[in-house]
Amino acid sequence: MLKYAVFGFFVSAMVVAAAAAVYEEDVIKTSQGDLKITFIGHASLMFTFAGKVIQNDPVGQMADYSQFPKADLILVAHEHSDHLDPATIASIRKPTAEVIVADKCAGKVPGAVVMKNGDIKTVQGVKVEAVPAYNIVNLRSPGNPYHPKGDGNGYVLTFGDKRIYIAGDTENIPEMTKLKDIDIAFLPMNLPYTMSPEMTAAAAKVIQPKILYPYHFGNTDTQKIIDLLKDQKGIEIRIRKLN
């Protein structure tokens, strides 16, 4: 009986371990200490810096958020359900946490602060810049883009001497020419909602990040972006598992 009990214990432990998903992480050196990036899934990312936890687009269908630490700062790109999940936000925010949302999300998360394109704030010690994110080419129907201009945000976050661009759901829009000194860029790559690999490559050539992480890529073949940017020696492309 003891043998079966011990065996059962180990099986249970294996099940628990399997249920606790392992997420890829990168550590970036900054002038104010390490920035840890946790790749959760789709557009969901977690940043840990200077004792603070920042969640980007936390959505319950992407992960069991009970396994992550409570957040000090939460960013939401726009109102679509793969980016905005009020229940998950409520479950992970500290009592002192601040939630930043795009204009179209106003009123959907209690206590959230709306940042419109062009707004700049320092929140929990992190400089946050809201930048445009929208479609020009990809439309639901004539005159009806998947992501209209002004509805959603991308964000530029400053961690020490590093500037991180999280593009949100966007195409390679003209406003990207205004982004300067971007160290790390997260660029979406899934049609018809955001960019093709060719559009993502064009955006990267404009922004010139030191590190490019394709994200929000669904079933897109990520090898295509590597091939398209193989001659861009100043851009390191990192492909990470995003469920």
C-alpha cells in the first residue's frame, strides 16, 4: 500500500509540475539593474524591474495568472478580448497597482487611467509613452479597419537606459519614424489583424531596434522575419515561445 501511495505522490507531483507552465525568460542589463522579460503568450508579457512587476495585456486564456506575482503596473493596448481581460486584471493587481489603458477601454477597468496617443507619464517609476497603433491596409470591410487610428496604444517603456517598444496591434505606420533610440521592439506579425512578415521587416528597418522580438504572431512562420532581415546586421532577432 505504501508503494502505491508513494507512486501516487510522484504522479501527483508530476501533474502539478506539468500544470505549472514554464515560460521563457530573458534578462536585459540596464543602467539601473536587470530587466527580466517573461514571455507568456500572444501579446501577454511580464517585465520585472527594480522590485516592480509590470504586466502587459494580461489575459486569462493565455496563462494561469495565479502562478505569477501580483502586478504593480498593468498596461492594456486596446479593448479587444485578447488584450483586455478585466477579470484577470482584478485578480493580479496589487491594491496599490496602477492600470494604464487606451482610450477605447475607458470605464471597463475600475480605477484605470486612460492614456491617449502622445501622452507621457511616469508610473511606478517607469516612464510610459503611449504611441499610435492602427491599421491602414487591413480592413474588416471597406472603411472599417481592424484597429482604427486613436482607439489603441502601443507603449514605449523606459527601464534605466533601455527603451522598450511594445507596438500593440498595428501595421508599419508612418508614426514609427518618430520612434528614436529603441533598444528592444516587440512587433506583431499576424494577418489580417496586424502585419505580414514583410510589413514587420519594414517596420524594423525604420525603428532599428537592437533586439527585435516578434510577438502576437499566431501561426505565422517566424523564420520568414529572420530571412527578411538577414542583412540587417544591427538587429538581433529573438524568437521566443508565446503559446
